[in-house]
Amino acid sequence: MAASVIGRRVEELTTPAFVVDYDKVETNCNMMLQTCTTMGVKLRAQTKTHKTIEGAELQTGGTKRGLVTSTLDESEFYADHGFDDILYGYPLIPFHMPRVTVLTKRLEKFHVMVDSRLAVQTLLETPPPSSKTWSVFLKVDCGNGRAGVWWEDEEDIDLALSLCSDPTRITFQGVYVHCGNTYHADDPKDVDALRDENIERLLKFVEKAKKRGVICPTVGIGSTPSCRRPADTMKKLNELHPGNYAFLDVQQSTLGSCSLEDIACCVATRIIGHYPRRNQMLIDCGFTGLTKQGEGKMPSGYCVIRDHPNLKLCSMTQEIGFVETVEGKLDYAKYPVGSLLFLLPWHSCATAAMYPVYNIIQNDRIIAVWKPTRGW
Amino acid sequence: MAASVIGRRVEELTTPAFVVDYDKVETNCNMMLQTCTTMGVKLRAQTKTHKTIEGAELQTGGTKRGLVTSTLDESEFYADHGFDDILYGYPLIPFHMPRVTVLTKRLEKFHVMVDSRLAVQTLLETPPPSSKTWSVFLKVDCGNGRAGVWWEDEEDIDLALSLCSDPTRITFQGVYVHCGNTYHADDPKDVDALRDENIERLLKFVEKAKKRGVICPTVGIGSTPSCRRPADTMKKLNELHPGNYAFLDVQQSTLGSCSLEDIACCVATRIIGHYPRRNQMLIDCGFTGLTKQGEGKMPSGYCVIRDHPNLKLCSMTQEIGFVETVEGKLDYAKYPVGSLLFLLPWHSCATAAMYPVYNIIQNDRIIAVWKPTRGW
């Protein structure tokens, strides 16, 4: 099926279909590379939003070096396709060690992330592959409240010290912070404040570690809301690791990361029926084609329907979406059965995850099909 | 990867993993076949919940005959694997015709479903494959409020008459009702009332059609809440078409379809970290492993954590779940990092859709791996 769509128009796609505007994703990726150059920091691109080879090539500017992944499956997928300098950006537990060992052996630079005594002990007690060390980042929580050692806790420096205790086993790479709390900001100003708070706390942690003899070679932070709103405070770091910026989404637009026009992906869906008795029409995109993550977030329902500000996706079942007007009667003549609508997702990471293939378009023609990796 | 898990214990699985208890799914499928025998009706099993060959074999009692699918992809998948008598249970639009034509040609019995003048016109104007007719069900809306002609509208009988107007083109199979409004019931009694209301309305429609000369050979209804609570009113029908019953889920338990013990599927997830500062632990199941569909539905958060009524999945990001207690301090000694928890999903159709493979277990050992079809 997949190869046969190349050269076709979007109108010919089986729907629902995940559609990516090549020029926009390229622009988004180049802008982030430029931001990092301007800030004098390295970009370690998070791949979880798209999970494709082609997307990661754009994110790395063709170098195929410098990624952070959200699963071991992703790490292996990129290793299989010639990528290197990959950080498995997930709290390490002993169960991961067999696959981590293989990746450490295969790649020039494969890194893991720890936030617990158990993980550090496991690494210290497990011999790394011959002529290698375990390459390790310490995850620090500077306010996000998910994984990571809490930046204020003094015992965390003990953990960092342990990571430096046996250089034949562990190479300590530095600290990694996800400032994901920027997603809970009330407005763009609040994003900026949270970004700066995270950076300030991280730098305090690094300073405190230094006083106890721990040098952090890499000091990195990331999240698309913060990195799409770069500030001079970032120049004090040396690594950024956002991910969603490749595609962006409606959520990002509400956080001041982008405009709706910058969003590189959408779901193409067909109108499958008119139901004037209830002033609705149905489309062939249900929750398996979009997810329900936008619930209650937008006046236009579960997504923004591109170019149709008076339409609202008010409900979804597995394979069907219910569209009505925000206000007034639906003018069915404008929406023939079989015609397409384009849905801008609230959360592109979630929506992309529903698709086995992405249709890449340029000038309304499909120029490529990208196949994401799936599973764990 | 997949084959290698056969014979392994659940504790050895890469997590998150979708786990199906073979005995439970077999029991659920046999019970529904028994219900249909008792009611004297045919079971046309909806496949959308699992989308696997093995699941559909259990649903059809090994006959591989009598399915309803939610996508053309599913229809083709089952046709490829020796199934027949398949209804593509989705509002037909002209765009579907090329694939519908191939399926009509390939199968002994391939049926489509219509609810519009446009669809009927399209079928009447398109010559079916040689020696075949288009085999068509009319979808009737008896209160669900999604697809279907409204049961009270007199023009709908005109549509049914059109379906009978050219027997060289169209074989009219009868009427199909999805009583999905049973999912919005307040309690099991309300499920029963909605079930009976749908049946009553459907029978009135059939009667009205008969008066105008339209005979409906098949009169069918379906939804798991109604079919898991069968009633004598169903004996007046001749087809039932539930789907979720193969797996069931927490939502079904709240509707009186089952107990939590009947749920045949769950997500196996590992504890990846302890965060006593905030009385939480993290697990390796985020929204890509469960979906957020349970949001706000249960005191235990996004799912029910099997055997741990005091645990609550309070939040999720892409690959991480946040678990806390419903009440009191978390006793971390009971939940070592690396140990498993089993999540009963709110909506198994949605959760199953997140997985490229299902691990089938019997006595805590993996006996098979089922691969669902994906896409549209």
C-alpha cells in the first residue's frame, strides 16, 4: 500500500491519514538547530514525537548524532539505522541492563539516565562491555515532579559522587533536566518564568555538586515550550533536548511556542455523512485516529479544524468523529460527503503514535512515506 | 522478538505489555455464542476491539463466518485469512467503492452498510462484480445518535424501498442497529431500559417498512452492554453483533456487563522508581500504553490496578505513569522497583489499539502472541 501513494494528491489518501508538511517540519528542525547555535549549546533531539529515521535526520541536521529517546525500542531502531550518540532518556532499572549492554557495545556513544541508588549500584556492579564504560547522565528534577533526584536534596550529590567513584565502570556525563512543567503554564509569560526557574535550580545543583568535587561535563535542559522561547539564561547550559518542536501542535500554540501555521502535522479525514436532524456531520476520524487528549481544551472541541473556525469536533467513538458548528446552522452544501477536513491535533506526540505510517507532503502531493517505530 | 516470548513467564515481558488471559477470552466468547443460541439469533461478532485472527476464531466458534468490522482494513485482513460473511459495518461513501468491489468479488458474502441516499444511488449506479450483487444492510438509528437513518422518519422507508428496487444490483439484507447509547446509561437498569427501547423502536421500523412492502430478512442489534444482559425481547430479532465482550473492561463492569474478574485483558507494567518526597511511584506505562480514556471515571484514576485497591494511577505522560495511594502513605517495601503491576483498562478497545502484539497467557505463562491488524 504505502509506496503506491507517492506522487498522489492528499485527496486520494485512505483516511484517516497522518499528514506531515515536509517544508514545515524541515523549518521547525532547522530553527531549533539555529537556536542551539545561537545559544552556543548542543542540540540533543528527543525523538519520541515522530519516532522516524527521516525526522531524526532533520533534527540532527543530517549528522545522525545526538539523540535522546523515550524507549529502548527507539534506541535500538536508531542504532539499527546508523545513528550514534544516543541517550536512552528514561530512568534506568536493572531489567533494562541486557539491552543496555548490547547498545553500549554496539554504539560509539550510548548513554543511560539514572535517578536512583539502585540504578547506580547496578551499573557499578555490572561489568561494562570490553573497552567500554557505562556512560551515564544524572536526571535532576528542578520542578517538573516526574523522574529525577530533587535538586535541593543533599543526598543527590552523594549519588553524583557515586557516579564518579569508579571511572573504569562509569563515565559521568552530567545532568539532564526535563522542564516539562512548562506544559502546565498558564500563559507564555509563565512558560518563561518556569524555564528560568528550572535553569536557575539546575545551575544551583551543578554549583553545589562542584563544591563537593563533582564536575558535570554536560548541563542540559529541555522541553519544546522552553526551547521555542529561548533566553540568554540558556547560554549558561551546554545542551538542549526538546522533541515536540519537529511537529508542534495546538497545545504548543496556546503556550506561545508557535502559531497554528507552524504546526507541521495534521490528520486528513473525510466527511462520511450529514445528519441535519441534529445539525451534525460525521467524519472518519475517531479516537484511534486522533486520541481524546484535546478533551475540554479548546472551544473547537478535540482539535482545531484547519480553515474552519466555526466547526467543532464535539465527540468521537473508535472510528467516527462528530462535527457540529460552534454557532448557527451547518451549511451542508459547503461540506459534501467524501470531502476532506484537516485536523490539527492538541498533542501531536499522542496523535502520531496512532499511525503506522506518515504521509509526507509538499505542494499537496505525497513525496514520501515515513514509518515510525512502535513498541517498547 | 515475538516468538521468543512463548513459554516465558509474564514477569519476563518487556513492559508495558498487553496481556490477554486465554481462558477468560475463550469463556467470554463462548458465553456470547451461548447467549445467541438461547435467544435463537445469529451472532455477527464485531472485531474492532481485538482485530486479531485468533480472537475472531473464538468469536465465531471456529466457523470463521459472521463478522462485522469497523474498517476496510479489518475486512481485508479477515478476508485474507479465510473468513467470510463479513459486514463492513461503517457508513458507505463512494470513496470506499474500489475496495468494496474487490471484497464483494473475493468473498462469498461481503456486506456493506448504508444510511444515505448518496450511498444507495452509488450502489444502484455501479455494476457489481460479475454474478454478484451488492449485499446491503440499512443502518437505523434507534436512539444512539451516531450513524443511521432515524427510525421515525418516513423517508427512510423510501431508502429501504430503493434498496429493494433492483435485485440484479442490490440484495437487501435487512436492518442493523448499534445501541451504543447503552454506554451512556446511568446504571445496569438503565442499560436494560435503553436496550429494550432500541429493540422496540427497531421492531416498529421493521413493521412500518413491512406495511410499505419492504421485508427485512435480518433484524439485528448490538452493543456489549445490551448483549451481556440478554432479555427475551431479543428473541424477536435474528442477529446480535456485540464486540467488546471478547475482552471486556472496567467501563463494562460499571454498566453491569461483567465483574472485574471477567476482564480478559490488562496492561503489565513495571515500577520504575520511588519518589517518597511526594508519596508517589512511577511505572513504565504512560498514555501510549493505556490511553487517557479513563480520565475522571474511577476513584483509582485512569484504570483499576488489579489486586491493589488502594493504588491510584493519577497521571500519565507519554511513557510514564504516576501512581499514588487513594489514602495514606505508600508502603514502598511492598512495591519494589522492577516488580509488576497489572492495569485493568477503562476501555479495552482503546488500550488494545496501542499495541502491535498481544501476549496470550495461561497459568501465568505466555502461550501465544496475537498480532492485530492496524490502519484503515
